[in-house]
Amino acid sequence: MTTTGTSAQLSPTQRRVALHLVWGIRPDDIAGRLHLKPETVQRHIRSLRALLGCPPRALLHVLVHALLASGQFQPPAPQGNAPDLPEQDIEVLCVLARHSNRKEAACAAGLTPGALERRIRALKAAARAQDETDLIIWAHSWTLLNAATAPGETSR
């Protein structure tokens, strides 16, 4: 079982990269803002995954969730009020935060892959999120996700 690495010591550059990630800034844009090569940012992202117990190929939204769940970073201020979501949609958010693999995520949520994709699209629309990473950031902003949903042994 992997852990969230809540006490992971990050280098100053890793902290800056991580902070940009939790603000929703994409890796290529981070490179430009921090005057780093894109490859350097990707190397820092790989290091962050390892330090936080994320699988090596975890997608960005899983890493961002681990960063926010670690307690080392705060999400941006929420944009408006949280949408009124049924418990099943909150469970989908929790599953999405832990899984990169959609088939495994669908299984964990008790949905077919198609039903999971429809729920994610609906959640992105309700949150006005452009992608899964934004959705996870807003879910943290609205305190719909926490350390209890940090990556574990089922993350991929």
C-alpha cells in the first residue's frame, strides 16, 4: 500500500512546480512561467509522484489530488458555491481522484466505463471545469475531497 507522503520534503523548485499544478496551471505553462525546460518540469512531476506515493504513470489529476490531500498546499479559492451533488457523484469524484485507469475507476465506482464517462462529463459541466484536473481542484476547493481519498494501492 502506498501512502500520501504528507511529510514529504520538497525542494524549492518542486514546491514551485507543485504550487502551479494545484493552481491548475499546465506543465508546459509552468515551464514558461518558471523559466525551466519542459523536460525539467516533467522530471519534477515524476519526482513529486514518487514522493507522494503516486504510481509512476498516474495522470495529472491524481497527482494534484495527492498534493492537495497532503496538506502542504491549499487549493485556489472556490469559484462560486459547490454544486449540489448526490452522494453517487461525490463517490465518482473520490474514485476519479485516485485512479488514472478508467476501467479500474469504473469498477471502483460500480459503473460501466460509459456511465462513468457520462458522470465525469456532467460533473465537469456542473463545476465549469475544463478537464479532470480542474474538476479535482474545484472539488478540493469546495471541500468535497480530503486526505481520506488520497492515492492508495488502487491508484494507477
